[in-house]
Amino acid sequence: MPQMAPSLWSLMLILLAVSLFFLMCYLYFLLNKMNQQLISTKTDTQVYDWKW
């Protein structure tokens, strides 16, 4: 492994963590949209009644 400054390593780690966080958020919203399309109207009304 090439020698690098510690600040550069921390910067790379922070960038990696941020990119992973955004990827997780993107996948979460994508799965939510897919689930909303798959869910039938019957279960939708059940969830709506439960919220109220």
C-alpha cells in the first residue's frame, strides 16, 4: 500500500461513508416506490385506517 497523508486517508473514508449513505437513501426510496406500486388498494386502505 502506498504511503499517504493521514488527512488524505480520513478524507477518502469520509467520502466513502457519504457516498454509501446516499446510496442507501437512494435504494430505500427506490424500494419504497416499488412497494407502493406492488401494494394493492385493499392493504392501502387498511394502512390508512390504521393511521387514523
